[in-house]
Amino acid sequence: MHGLLNEAAALLAFCRTVEMGSFTAAARSIGTSPSSASKAISRLEAIFGAKLLRRTTRTLTLTHEGEALYKWVRPILAQIEQAGDVLQFNENTSGHLRVSLPGEFGRQLLAPIFESFMAAHPNISLQLDMSDRHADVVRDGYDAVYRVGYADENSLVSRTLTHLEMAVVASPSFASKHGNSIGIDTLRELPFARYSIDGRVYAVQLADGTEFVPKGRLDLDTATAIRQAAKSGLGLAYVIKLIVQADLARGTLVELVPSTMLKPMPFQVLHTLGKMPTQRLQVFTDFVAETIKELQSASTSSFKM
């Protein structure tokens, strides 16, 4: 093992390949090419005299020797990755972040990120992916993903940044047909522009802990489309209230049930289990959390005026 200390880059490539399941994803996360990552792992196999990965055209799986190496090396690499971050002050934090934000709600954060965060942290570079679909943290090579709702992945660490007030809204014309204030029993019978991802229609969650799958003939996978469908009079929309606050203020949408009847939804950040967030990720996450709280406070104040 004389030359193993000189193979830190190869060990990193090996660990990232194990975590992400492909040479391509691993190479993207460490800034190299898939062929270079593959060759680095082959070099490790030559040093150890044993296969570390079983390669097929579709999958990569660990051998017994690969499992043993990963078990011992990954914690060491994690400590090395964190060492520089621990010693940095916030104003000197640097590096690259790749994160996923929910589509329409994430757009509420863009101006503050562009105008305030990036100005305050000139040494941090960002790749922001915007989608309502749930990104895979490990497979897609994200430092973190930010989601509205409850995480169900046991392999991830989640932190709730805030809770978001929800709303059931409709166009004025739709509301006039059914009444500007309706009860839960009526709500269950009215048509919605429904939020649906991969064939799963998301339920309306009520403050008393119950929920129901809304009725409707229009299923959409973005909050942007649902908001527009509601404004067009095609049904109710169950959305984050902050997204439609401007529409409510202008009167292009009206709120049909009190927000207190709906369960607030958590806004969470998720990252890989066993990997401490870097200083740059902590700084970015703190900024996002504080920005959302400011937006909520400003929105509530303006709506009351």
C-alpha cells in the first residue's frame, strides 16, 4: 500500500461512484470525465489486486473488497471535505453548490439570491435547478434539495426551515357560483386543478389531521400551471399561499376557506445521510430560511393593509 496516499483523487472518484451509481454522475460531481473516473478506479484495483466494482452495461455494484474499502475510506474523506469548511468564516466561504429548488415557490427566492446572497458571497458559485419534481440527491449529484412537504427517504437527512401557510383559491367567477366561503364537506365535492406527480394526485391536508384526494379532471405537475388553471376558472387550486398572495391582493383569485382550516406544509432541506453540510451549504440554507420568513412577514403585512 506504499502508493495509496498518492491516490486520494482515485479514492474520491471511487466513493462518489459508489454513492451516485455511475461514472458519469461521479465525474460531474468532482469535475472530471467519466473515463478518468473509471481509469482511477481501475488503478486502485491494480494496487489492491482485487476488483472493487462489478461492472455491467446498466449497473455498478460493490464487491466484498469494495465494500470494505468504502467503509474505511468514506469517513476519512468526509472529514477532509469538512476540514476547510470548519475553518472558514462566512464572508470568506467559497466553492460550488448544486441545489434543487421547487419551481414556482423557488422563483420567490431568485431575486434575493441574485441580488443579496451572491453579492455577499462572491466566492460561491451556484447551479440552481428549478423543478416541482423530487430530485434525487445522490443520483443527480446535488449538495442539497429543498422541498415543500414531508420527506420519505430514510437515506437522507432533513431539516425543516419553516412552515408555509396553504390556501384554497379560485377565480372570482368560479367563487360566485359556489359562494365565497365554503365548508370542508362542500370542498370535497368541488373540482380542483390537481397537483399530480408521476400519476400520484396529492391530497389536501386539513388542520385537524385529516386529508382527502380532491376531485377534478385536470391534473398538472407544476404550481405555475395550477395557478393559471384556477385563474381561468377551471377549478379550485390548493397551493402555497405565498405563491398566490399577489393574485389575492389584485382580486384575480379569491380564497374560499380560511387558511386556519388547512395544515401548514414544512419547507425542508435534504442532504445525504452521514455527510455533514459544508459551510457554504449552511450559509446558503440559512439565507434561504431567513428570506422565506421575511417574504411571509411582508406578504402578511401587505395583505392586511
